[in-house]
Amino acid sequence: MKQILWIVVLICVGFAAGCQSAPEKHYPIQGEVISVDEGKKLITVKHGDIPGLMPAMTMTYQVAEPKQIESLQPGDKIAADLVVSESKGRLETIALVGKGMGKALRAQRSAFRKKAILCPTLRL
């Protein structure tokens, strides 16, 4: 009877050890803000390689603190801590590194380029 009890205890300990989640891993990233969705607590970032995790790409991340993305706009350069646990990633400690052009200025430049292309070249 004691042997059966020990076997059951060992099985329970094995299951408990196997059910523990993997520890969180932290990766520093730098990138450009593509879009911000404050309501859903999401930010889309075009980032460089993250050694040991993934190549450069554009990806949407959950943010730990929504207040950190309130003032961000597309084009802003950021640095952040990517925390990965159980195949899910979230951004923490988001810091503005450089201010982008913003939507209004980008739209003005785009409109100016379109007009410049339509203007004929004059020869004197």
C-alpha cells in the first residue's frame, strides 16, 4: 500500500513540475510606430532583428501600460522591452526616442509631391 501511495505522490509531483509555465524572457527592441490603437491597447511597430527571437518585421503588440502609448503617433521612433511568456508578447517600458513627422505633415508632403509631378517642366 505504501508503494502505491509513493507512486501516486511521484506522479503528482511530476505533473506539478510539468505544468509550470516557462519564465518570461525580455528582449530590448527599437522601431518605428506604424499605428496605435489605444482602445484595444495595441501598437504596431516596424522593428529590427531581435537576436534569439525573430528577424526584422512589422508586428502588432499588446501594451502593458496604455498610458505609455497615448502620445505616440505613426512615424515616432521608440525603444521598449518586449516581454515574451507562453508564446505571447507585450511591450513594457516604452520610451520615445525620436518624434516622427506625424500624419498632417506627411499628408502635406505627399500632396505637394503630387502637385510637383503634375507641373510641366518649362524651358526658357
